[in-house]
Amino acid sequence: MVLAKEGDNALAIIRLTALWAVGESGLGGMMHALKIPFTGFFVGGLAVILISLIAFYSARKWSSIFQATLLVLMVKAGVSPHSPVPAYIAVAFQGIAGALLFTTIKNFKVAAIAFSFISLVESAIQKFLFTTLLFGKSVWEGIDIFVKSVLNDLHVPSDFSFSFYLVSSYVLLYALWGLILGVFIGTIPVALAELNDVTFAKEIGKSDSSAPRKKLRRFLPLLLLIISLSAIFFFEGMMNKAVYVLLRSVGVTLLLYYLVRPIIVFFLNRAGTSRKAELKNVLVLMPEIKSNISPAYKLACTNHKGINRYRFFVLYLIAATINTVD
């Protein structure tokens, strides 16, 4: 077997797209089962890595990344129907940002750093924006009041906004991770080329079962949505603040899940009518690619120690994905 080469390699691109789809539709759960730390960082970072490699292996970067993004979104809508709206927004942002940056910046390493940094910062900021949308500014005010009361009891100066520093520190952490990840991405093509022929002993006998979804009565979400939105728009300031926050969060959640999400899925299905062949290819490849995760991690743990095991886990997983028969 030989690794795919830089350029317009359709097979490498579709297999990387399938790995991206695996990551967006359940890799986190498998990583928790394998007891891999920093799962959130890894799953978000893996998408950035794969988009970058799709750009690396494509001569038509915009169209390749855009199509891969649509395919991953369609798989996500079909395989993980419980995914919240922010998850779709994050994938779409990563795809569009990657297509723009890798098309505009010709140097792969520079583009990878810029893309990784922007994507990870957006991921961090999005979490706080969604929290504010869900609970309002009161969640940050509540945090500040609580911290201030604790510091006052300890006779520590508290004339600052703890929530501001909390958000800033979180975003800074993701920004630093984005820079580190971007530098790592720039080394991946060379690292893959230096890997020897790697074979993975597949584990057999595993089954992937999922519990059946419980269907809620249709009238209940609608009733809760009406009550919650009524509270948001008509009764703010006329009720207990805790009750208002609760009803607001329920209303926004139901609005996103039962109105915004179906609209997103509808347009994804419309977009997917012209990409049925590509979507079928991704779905067919996903079980094979998913079966490489555990062997790749075990191989990395056997041959490497410390932080290197996670670096080589990524490299082994990507190598197993894009290896093609010569």
C-alpha cells in the first residue's frame, strides 16, 4: 500500500471526508470508551486537521472542501438526528472558513495555522454566545454575584468581572490550542510520507447498538414552546427571575430543535439530491474507517509514550484512512 499524493486525489478526499463524518457522528463516544483524555479538544481539532488535508490533496480546494462539508452535514443529520443546531453551525463555519483560507493562502503551513486558529477561537466563542442566547445575560451576572460573595467572605478584593476573565481565559486556551494544532497540521504530510507500511489488526465481534429514540407526544413540545416564548416576549420583569430564565432556556431550545433544525435538515436534503453517489460512498466507507480507531490507538500506545502517543494516534488513523492500493 502507498499513501495518497498531494494534488487532486479523489479517493483520498472522499476517505478523509468519511473520517470527518465519523468524527462528527460519534467519535467522541468511542474516545470516551477508550479513555482518551481531552476528547473535546481532539474531536474539534480532528475536523480542522481533516479539512486541511482535504485542501492538501485537492487541486480544487474550494469545491472539494465545500462538497465535503455538505456531505458531512448530511451524514450528521441522518446518523446523529439529536445533534443540536450549534453543531451544524460549527461544521458549516469550519468548512467555509477552510475553503476561503486554503483557496486564498497558497502556502499550506501558513493557511493551516490561520485556519486552525480561527476555527478553534470560533468554537470557543460560539459556546458562550449560545449560552447567552439560552439563558440571557443573567447567567454571567449570577456567576459574578456568586464569586463576589465568596471573595467578600474571604476578604479578597472583588471589583472585577469574574465571568469576563472566565470567558477570556477559555477563548485564550482555545486560541493557543489552535496555534499549536496549526503547526502540527503543517508537519502531517511529511510525517505521513515517512511512516512505514502500517497494518492494523482489526478487532472483530464488536457491535454498535443504539437505544431506540423515544417519541414525545407532538402537542407537548408545541405547548411548552408557546408558554416559554410567551414568557420571554410578554412577561419579562413580571415574574421570578429564576422562572423566567428557565422558561427562556426551554423556549429557545425548543425553537432551535423543532423549527430551526428541521429547516437546516430540509435544505441539506435538497442539496443532497445531486450528491447521492458521493453520500453513498461516504456511508459505505464509514464502518471500515471507524474500525481503524481502536487499533490505531492501541498501536500508538504500544509504540509511543506520553504526548507522542496521541500525535501518532492521529497519524496512524489518517494513514489507515488514506492508504490506497498501488
